[in-house]
Amino acid sequence: MEKQRAADEAHTQVQALQVEYGRPTQENGWTDEQTTAYDTAWTTWPTLAAEIQAAVTEHAKTEGEARYKSRPR
């Protein structure tokens, strides 16, 4: 659950930055700092999501269950 919470927070951060910064293609675009902050948040979110999926798969393997039936504990 800790990884899921972290992934949810990372997704929330991406959404918050999108609202705060607007579109990167708008007039004047984003600053270098904004681009770095967004890129970091954008990269963190799918990385954490992939870790969750790997944990679910590993748990299912360990328990001898189908992956779709397994939930991490």
C-alpha cells in the first residue's frame, strides 16, 4: 500500500504542475526549472506504477495465484 500511496501522490503532483504551469506550448512556455520539475514528476509516476505492477506479479507468483486475483498485502 505504501508504493500505491507514493504512486498516487506522484500522479497528483503531475496534475498539480499541469494546472499550475499551464501548457508548455503557451506563449513564453515553461522555464527550465518548470520543465525539470514536470519531467521529474512525470518520470517518477510511471516508475512507481511499474514497481507496483512488478510487486503484484511477484506476489501472485509466490502465492501460486493468477495475477488478476492477487492483491499486495
